[in-house]
Amino acid sequence: MTQQSPPNSGRKVSRRDFLKLMAAAGTVVTFIPFIEWGKFLPNPAGNISAKSKVELPDGSQANLKTFPVNHAESVIYPKTNDRVLNQESFRLWQFIRLPVELGGNKNDVSAFRMYSQICLHLWCLWKYWPDPGRKRGECPCHGSMYDPIDGKAFAGPASLQSPPSNVLPMLDLEIDNDGNVWILPPNWSPSGNGIVGYGRFLKE
């Protein structure tokens, strides 16, 4: 009677199988930069064709006359009627009025910025710090820092990433005759307003 050993019992990976595995992994890594991540990341869905108000946490609309210089608030965009959906991190944005030295005292839309709050490194939530000597976006997880003027990472691991993954997605804003701040319909692409969690190309 012939004794049979259990299939794959204590089987070692052959050198040929190992090399095949490494070649497959290398191929995946090679093509990662060309993958359209926007199709997989939980970005706001659908085309938004109408402008939306910048709604502050207290429910009021941001206004040029009342929003403080060198100040930021976390806002939801696009906001829905579903409380659970509104809690998604990928809908959080930092609405910033720049400090005086960066033009925050101007009476036009150039005084404001609105960036995705998702850090481009490992998707923690960063925030704007108005303190003297800081006045920048900082991620508490790994220390990535963002320039409030253009949203580009200038320190930490996010700054070491290649474009567009070193620049935060940014929404375009406008101000009406009453000073109310509005969000213009976005283009969710790296060459447009950016892809949340992936980034945006800076326009020359």
C-alpha cells in the first residue's frame, strides 16, 4: 500500500514561482501612477451644475463682511439631506480666510481659499493653524504641512510625493454683491479642481 503525502504539505515556493511573483509586483508598481484613482476614491459623485453656498457649521453662509481674517472653518461639500453621508471625511473642506500678509484683508474673493481636508499622505484630516509663526495647514498624523496660498505641501511626507499628489484639491469661489461666498461647480479631475485624496496639478 502506497502512502500519499497531503497535497502542498510543507511545500516551499520555487525560485521560478518567486521570480514570477516579483515580476508581477513590479508590473503593478510600474503602472500605479497611470491609474485613474478618481474612479476608485470616494469623491463627491455626479456632476454639480449649480453653485452652492459656503455653509458654516452654525448654518449661516460665509460672508466677506463677517468672516474673520486669518481664520478657518471646517465645512461640508457637497452637503446632502443624509446626515450619515455628510459625516464622510471626503466631504470635509477647510474654508480659510488668509492672514493679512497673504491678502486676507482684501475685499474680494482672492482673500479666501477652500481646500479638501484630506491629507494627501495617508488621508488623515489636517487643519489650518492661524498662530503667529505658523499660518499654514498641518496634518497631526505625520507632519505634512500645506501652503495656504496654493495648497501645495512644503514639508512632511506629502511634500515628497510627485505631482499631483503634493497639492490639495481646491474649490473655486465667488462673492456676490452682498458679500456672500459661493462655491462654483467643480471639475473633479487632477487638471481641474483635483481629486480628493489624490491631488491636483498646479496651474502655471
